Amino acid sequence: MWNLKRIVLFIAMAMCLAAAGQAVPGFRKPSFKLSDVKHKEGKSGVSIGPGNSITIICGQGTPTAINVLTFSADGKLLAAGEDFGRVVVWGVPDRKVLCALNTGEGIVTAAAFSSDGQWLVTAGEGDNFRSKLWHMPDGRLVRTYNYFGGFVHSLSFGPDGKWMIAWSNDGKVHVVDATQEKQLFVLDEAFSPLLSSDGQTLMTVGRTEFALWNTANWTKVRNLPRPADGAVPMALNVRAGTFVVASSGEFRLMRLDTGALLSNAHKPELPEFNPSAGGFAAFRQGTPFLFGHSNDRLWVWNSATGQTCISGMMYSESGTLSPDGSLLAGAKDNSIFAQNAGGTGVWLWNTDQLVTRCFGKDDPNSPEGK
């Protein structure tokens, strides 16, 4: 989605790239791309007029913007939430559009698949902030949830698909029954929920602490001190006992048992995290590699060596890593601010190939080097 702050940021970054005279080194062309089918598009809320003047219609969005990406648990489905209430679902193996939903939710801000891939839940800034449950692959609307006092930032399913986590903009984390229209309970003054890969641990953020919850009985396991600079958790790795936060625009690795900072060298520095522009980070389990998206670029961080690898400008807010860590997906939007053609839609990289390209086969911490 577009707002004035993001547009100013885009223009500034485009000018910096032009001044540098070269693209940021690192990523090469994607392994493959996914594109939407032809359809009637709404009128863009951003346009350039005479003298390069910019006209912005707040809240209207742009037809090529993708705000959220999410894989199914088996990595065979990928959903993209767009402006104008459109959600596109691809079959990843055959790279074809499986279905396209007209959610009526305005700018779509959140989406998630159930563990078996039979259900997709979506939410957006329109339709009075309702969240909707859809059956896959026919795209049939099954249920609507109307519990939220603000738009939903994020959605996630529990491991058995019986409950969902929704974070709404009114400062609440909701636990919702996915099998019926029922809210199980609400965590007040809680933000930025993160569910572990096995669904057994939930992390939420309070004003001064991070809270860890056992989702089997919804008891609090422990509190960890939250850094005073307003750190936001981005990725959780229970197996390794670590988590990643975005703090003062930087990504930092922390211990899950004490909240202590670990080594956080980045060479070169990762793109600064801007909360208004969105972003993500994800661990590739069993490796030191983290994948993420910030400041309109995708990146890889080898947390063992501090090495990083950064993509060129994607002109988009969203990215995601497949649950098995084999594919990195990023939305590509060649909007009026993009400098080069390349095709809108979703670009995907094989992460083994990407790591080899970035760090070399002889890197002992790469999959090929083990």
C-alpha cells in the first residue's frame, strides 16, 4: 500500500541508486517468476502529472502493489494480498494461478494458510476490518470474523488448524476459533505476535517486555526485557534458542532464554527497517542463514560470519520464506517510481543457489559447504 512517507522514501532511494550508477551487488535474476492473470484493475491512487508533480489519493492503493505474501505449509501454494481487495493464489510447482479472490477487504494487509492448505484467511483495511476464511482451491467464502477494532496487521494458524492468531491495530492479539465463528480470548496491549515454526510457542510484545506463551494451555512461560529503543521481534527460532528483533532500524540477534544480545555484525549493513514500510525476517532451520526484506530489498544474513547479500530495489513491501526454507519470495512492483522494467508479480529464488551465489560453495556454513 502507498502513503506519502513511502513515496518520499522511494524517491530518495531511487535518486541514491541513480547517483551510484550501479545496482546493489548480490542477488542475480530470480529462479522463476509468478504473474497474475489479466483482469480489470482499479484506478491507481498515485500518478505523476505535469512537471513531475505527484498526485496521491490516500487509501486508494495501486493495482500492482502486493502487501503480503504467504506460503502453505508444504510450499505448494503461495498467496499474494494486493490493493483493491484482490488475493491471488498460485500453485508453485506448475507456476499457474489457482484462484483469485475478490475479498472486498480493500487494501489487503494479512493472509495465512492452514497447515493442511485447505483454508486461507485474509484481512484488510476495508469492510469494517472483518477477516474472512476461504476454502481452497475453489475460493469459496466459508466464514467471516468481526472482532477487530482496527485493521489486522498479521494472521497465522495454529499447527492443527483449529485456531488462529490475529493482531489488530487497536493493540490487541486475538485467538480465534477457526472451526466456528468464535473468539477464544484476547491479549490486551499486545503487539507483533510471532508463532514458532511448530506452533507451540507464541511471542508477543508489551511496552516493556517480550512475553512467551505455551499455546497448548495458553500459559505464560516467561517475560524478557524489551530494549528501550522499542525493539520489535521479527523471527523466532525456538530450536536454536534465539530470536531476531528490528531495533533502531537494525536487525539484532538475541537469546531466547535471557534476552541478551548476541553477535550482530553485518557486512555490509542490512537495509534499514522502516516500520511504516513493513518487512520480514525468517530463519532457515538448521543453518545460520536468515532471510528477510526491509527498505524495499530482500537480503540474506549469515549470522555465523556476519556476511550479508542484498537484492536490488523491489519497489515493494512484502516477502516471505517457504516453510522448508528452500524458496525466498519477494513481490516486485514496477510502479511509476521503478527505474527499470522487469515484470511485476512475485520473484522467487532457490535459497541453496542464492547462498552459493552470495557466499560461495566453499563457505563451511553454506548448505553446499557442509
